[in-house]
Amino acid sequence: MAKNKKWFQKAVRDKPPYTLGGWNKKQSTSTRRRLALASRPKNWTLKHRRLSAARALQALANVTKDKRTGELAGRDASYFYELVKE
């Protein structure tokens, strides 16, 4: 486990921004996605902001031990990846 935690911390540290803007599994879907997108720098293009949010959410889904958090973060990541594809 320690190895995974170190890997995740290094990946997050190397690629700012470092947070998902208050994303929480107890929030509604629209609120979670709005906060994740709003946490990305405003001077980035919308496509870049969506891709960055998707990657951060996917990273969260991959490392969390909480099943519900993993499911929701994965769904939100898929949502942003689909928007990027369009």
C-alpha cells in the first residue's frame, strides 16, 4: 500500500492543480462535476480543463479504498472523457 500512496502523491504533486475543488461523494452529480471543472485554471481551454478533471478523477478512482468514492469518481471521469471526445 505504501508504494501506491507514494506513487499517487508524486503524480499529483507533479501535475498541478492539486485538488478537485471540494469534490465529495455525498454531493449531487451536477455539483461534483461543477466543482471538479471549476478547480482547473480558468485560463486553460475548456477541453484541457475537462481532460485535467477527468484525469484527476480517474486517479482518485484508482487509488481509493472506498467503493462508493471509486464508483462515483470513475463515473465523473467517464463523463468528462466523453465530453472531450465530442
